[in-house]
Amino acid sequence: FFSCAMSFWATKNLPTLRKQVHKFGGSSVATPASLRNVCKIVIEAYRKLKDDDDCPLTVVVSAMGKTTDNLINCMNAAVQRKEYLPTLAKIEEWHMTVIGELIPTSERERVTKNLQAYLEELKVILGGMSCLQEASDRSRARVVSFGERMSASIISEILKPEIPDTDWCDARHLIKTDDKYLSAEVDIQVTTGNVREFFKTHNKTLFITTGFIASTGEGVQETTTLGRGGSDYTASILGALLSSSLILIWTDVDGVFTADPRKVAAPLRIPSMSFQEAMELSFFGAKVIYAPTMGPAMACDIPMQIKSTFLPDGEGTVITKNVVLDSEWMVRGITSISEVCVVLLEGCGIVGVAGVSGRTFTALNRERINVIVISQASSEHSICFAVEPHAGAAAKQALEQEFEIEIQKKLIDGVTLMPEMCCVAVVGDGMVAKPGIFGRLASSLGKHMINITVVAQGSSERNISVLIPKSDEKKALNCIHDTFFSKKIITNYVFVVGTGRVGSALFPLLEEGAEKWEKKHSLRIVVAGIINHDLMLMDYINGIDKKDWQNRLQSCGEPSNMEEYLNRILETDFGHSTLVDCSNGIELAQCYEVLLQKGVHVISCNKTSAACPLDIYQRLHSLSGSVANPTYMYTSALDPVLPIVPALRSFVFANQIQKVEVNFSCTLSFVFSRVGEGLLFSEAAQLAQAKGLCETDPRHDFSGADFRRRMTLVCRAAGSMMEVADIKLKAFISDDVEIATLFDALKAHDDDIKVRKEAAEAQGKVLRYIGRFDLRQGTATVDVEALEEHDPLASTESMCLCVHTASSSFGTTQPIVMSSPPSMPEHVAGSLIRDLLAAAGSH
């Protein structure tokens, strides 16, 4: 059909009857607000193009919003004798709202009367369907035509005050087709005569024309449709037959993008593309373009432009016959068919046998089964192809019947189905004769542990298609997108756990660095999810505003569910995703393991999870940096300033660590310094709490749990694989003490601490809470000790770590001291940012 249509239109050199054709989709005419945009666009174009008495353009419109879908729902309900009047009432309400807001008061009664006439006719037809309990294609085509007719008639009335010579045109009078009512083919010759004669006769009138619908036979009673998406096709037909210079398709997105924004966040707008590229993308599921639309425009070499009604000043995407090839746009877009079924015919009996392929596809043709992708190995041992999911069983049965004798003789092993597969296509004119494209594609998928089952490439080299498991679709699209568009922007999707002091400090830092990272490193950080104790929110398509995250979480969040949150992270399956754990006291280590296995980076300051059981700890480290390259970083849980973990590991490699001494608790250093000034222990503890020096849950400080976990991490980094319980600890309270009675419980230590303080003062020393690890003896302790005042571990202004090593060269002890200021939430958040950038490869 298209070859005939294109050759017919291409031979014509007809005078121009309309300079431009504008088409507005359902989302563009869905509400009074969007219709105001439509009218503004039409009026501005009309005035800009008009230079004589003739009308310079024509407009094609779809049904308003979801009207067509609702009309289909009405028919389905009527056939089943279910309620359809409430849905019809909803359709009426939408259109009455538009009339009430946009039609001049003097005309509302007349326009409303016309609308009611359409609705009454609809009720009669639907009533007949309900009585008969059936709906033929002929009846269905007639019912869905009402959406376009109501839309066009109302929009023409809205425009009349500004452009008085405006009317609406029922395309059924112009476009004639065969009698395939729901997917009709256009009668080119008759349609050409109708269109040319009508617009030549009415050369001064601005017509709002119905899209999608046509008719067969005489008159308009035999309604047909051009298929869903056919309004674009209507615009292209009119543009070709009116010899227009431009066809504008107005939709809800500003052009064609490098990938589906519902599956790949932050895809790029394609500034220009060829008709061939556009047809390839539309066949593989690009929803912005309806495939048949290209035929008439391409045949007559009329440029098409895809623009957004809601961003009329945007550049959109221009589609032309020839596009200047750009080395940065070798690949123009990435798209997919979400579910296909792979059919495999194999066996030694088909090697070198002529006619096997012919018999295969003849058998499929008899069953009207469409083949999406075909691939055959050069050994001829197998033929592999993909069909739509519902056609898999029929394809298998057809081939088993066709090759029944060969299968019985074991010449063919049989027919195998592989359901739950997905077809991903990489499209671009720039791929022609360019080596290395498939290598980059395969390398990207392999790096993310995605298996390619089938590969197919047409001789035009404009399309490379791969079949992969359906479960890997989103990950594949995202990693391929980053591979071919990485010189532009790499997007890292961040999922935050915890919005306490550290989590709240993280968002301003992400906002502050966003512009610099994008410019300097081509790295975009998208906050895709947030969860705290009460609420959770996910938006990986638009991202969560880093400035307004609190309001967004409160207004749009749903009840918190950690399991559901983690499942959604895994379902998004992006190539670059990172969990940033800012929580405290929540055990998430086992969740880390699942995320790392799926290639999600994990950045944590959660000491509870970092000091997890040893077997989990070792598995996490074995997964970090594996084939899929996820990164697990927990250094912020130990100290946000000092590089303690890498430093200790380097000492392990370069020297033999003998012992490590640490003072990790600035809280208890402050408490003991105030005890030295005369306060009781419990009083000093209350003062620390009042000054905000304690953890969010102060029990972590005084039970020693926080110190013990850090000490565990120190021991492990120093080469001793200890469990938390292996650390001998002096605790001031038990873990189960209620917060309300915390300071009363601490009073039990007042007398003992006072005595120990006086004994220390008598020796010129001070009390501090110190951790010690002796590698030679394999022991680790945390206890109150008396230290010299000048001892680095006695400082109240910093956290301190002292490493004693035995030099392999000189055999002498070399103390190494590291200290850092008390860690504030901003410091911890900054450390998480550092780790995040390192994981993203832009450190």
C-alpha cells in the first residue's frame, strides 16, 4: 500500500492550497486550559501566514482527552448489558465544561443543542448494541467517530470570535476508503479529487477537520477509521494533497526523544531525524509517531515537525527526507517492544536444505502471524524469529504441522517457544557503514549481565535489534542509552533512606552541586525516591525537587513500607542507581546484598548495617566491584572526614599492625570533660543532650552500641574478622532502657565515676571512653580509662585514631595518629556525596 501511495503522490506537482497543516492530539484538546493553548497557537499561525484572502492553514483535531477510550468502554459495556450511561454522562460532562468556559454566552445554547443531538444518537446506537449483545466493526467505527465530530464542532466555535470565517469539516466527506471499518485503506484517487475540490472551493475558510475517521461508499453513513493514531495520518494525507510546506503534529511532549521517558529518565530531545529513522522508531513502539503518517509526507517531501502544545516556543523535532549526519548522533534513538515470544526451529535436517525458510514463513502466513524479527545462523542449523506474545502457540502449532514428517524422522528437533522476551532496537542513519556500533551495544549489555538471545540487523544497517529477557528491559534501555549518549549526560538515580539530621543535610548539598557536576562531569543526579519512618515517595521519571522534597513527601507520599520501597528500586532496573542510606539503627545489610546483586550501588552511613554479621559483611565486599560493577561504600559510618578504612587497609598491606587505639565518642569526651569540671556524670550527660551532641537516639551513645559498631569496623579493616559481640564493652545502660528513664539510669554511675575521676586527677590524668584493639592477642575492648592530658586520645575537640605498627624494615614501633573534628550532620552528608560521586565514576 505504501509503495503505491508514495509513488502516486510523488508524481504529482499540485498547486498549494494550504501552506501548513496543524494536528492536535487528544491530550492537547483535553481541558479548557489546554484548548486555550491550542487556540492561541492556531490564531498566531493564521495571522503570521496569512498574506492574501486565502486561508493559509487547516487544522486536524482528535477527540477530547480520553473520549475515544470511553466510547470503546461504553460499547464493551453495552454488548455485555452492563451500565454504560455513567461513562456517557462523564463524556457529556467534559464537553459541557469546555462549552461553559470557552464558548461565548450568546452561542452556548446553540452549541449545547448540537452536542445533545450527538449524545442522543449515541444512546440509540448503544441501546441497539445492548439489545443485540453484539457490536459489528461497522457499528464500532460509527460510535468512535462521535469523539472527533464533537471535538471539531466545538473547537471551531471557540475560534470564531477571533477568526470569523471558521467552520468544521467532517473528514468522512473527503477521505474515502475500503470497507475494513476499523483499519481502512485510503482510496487515493477518489480522496485526492475530494480534498482538492473541497479546499479549492472553500479557499477562504479555516477548517477544523476531524482526524482518524473516513467513510466508504457514497455519503458518510458508512463510517470507517484509519486505526488508532489515525489523526496523524489524516494530517499527513491532507498535507500531501494540499501541497503544504509543513505538517505540524502537536502533542504533549516537545518532539521525539532518544528513549521512552517512561522507561528512561532524562532522555534527550532529537532535534532532527529522517523519515526512515522515524518509521523504524514508530514500528518499535515510539508512541509519539504513528507509522503510516510518514508515507504521504515522505512521498511529497514535506517536512514534519513534532511539537508540544504546552511548550509552543520549543524547537521540537523536525522530520525530513534527508538529514545531515552528525558524529554525535550516529544512534538516533533506542526503543523497545516490551513483550514478544521467540520461536526456534532447529535440527540437523534443515542444514543445506532448500525451501525450509519458504515453508516456515508460508506456514506462518496461512495463520496470519506477523513476524517481528528474524535471525538465522550461517550454519543453517536453526531459524529463530519473534512474534507477538498471543501468536506464539499458533506459530508453534503451524510449524509442527508443516514439518510433521521431518520431526517424526528426527531431522528436526522440534519447535521451541521462549516467552517473556523483549525486543530492543537501536536506530540511526549514522550507523550505516560505521564499525563498532554493535560492539558497544553488546559490551554495554554484557557489563550489566544482560544476556542477548537473538541479534538481527537489516541490510540497510539502520537498525540493530536484540532479543533479551523481558525482566531486563528497563536496565537494558538505560545502560544502552548511557553508552551511546554518555558524552551528553549520564544520569544517576538516587534513592534515599532516612530524612533525619543527615538525610535533611544531604538534599541542600545535592542541589548546590548539581549544576557543577552536570557541566564538569556530564553527571546528573536525580533523586528518584525518599523513605523515612512514616512516608515514602518515588518519582524516577520527573525526579523529586531537592529544594521542595519535604513538601512533596508530605503532600504526595504514601505510608512507609521498606520492603515495597526496595522492590520498586529493583523494578526500575536502571543502569546507574544508588541507594543512599542515611538511617540510623535500622538493619538493612541483607537488603544491601540484594541490591548489589542487581547492580545497584549502596552508599551508607548506617553503622548498624555496616557492622552487620561477618558472613553478610564478607558477601557484601565480594559483590562490590564485581562484573556488574556495583559499589558498596560505608566509610561515612566510621568517620565522615578521616579515610580510616583505606588507611588501615594500606597499613595491613605495607606494615604489620600491632594495635589500634581510638576515641570515637566526642559525646562521652565532652561528658567526661564536664565531670572533670565538677559535674556529676548524669548531669554532664543531660548537658550533652541539651547541646545536641548526642545521637538522635542518645541510648546509642551511653549503651556503647554506637562505639562498639565502629570498633568492629576498625578491627575488620585492620585485618581481624570480629563480630560485634567479640568487642568487650563497658556500657552505662542496657539497650532496652526507655528514653524517658535514660538519665535516671545514668545516676547509678555517678558515685563510681566521681571516685575514678578523683583517682585520675591525683595522677594528673583525665577520664575518657577509649577503644583498644590488639592484633597480636586478638582482643578488642571499650572502657573508661585514665589518660595523660596531652594524650591525643584525651582531646575533647576531635575524634582520634592511633595506629601502632611494626616496620618491616627497622623493627621499631611507628605510631601514626589521625584526628578529625566532631562529625556534624553536614560532614556526614558531605562524605556521602563524596562516595556517591566516586560510585558514579566522576570523583
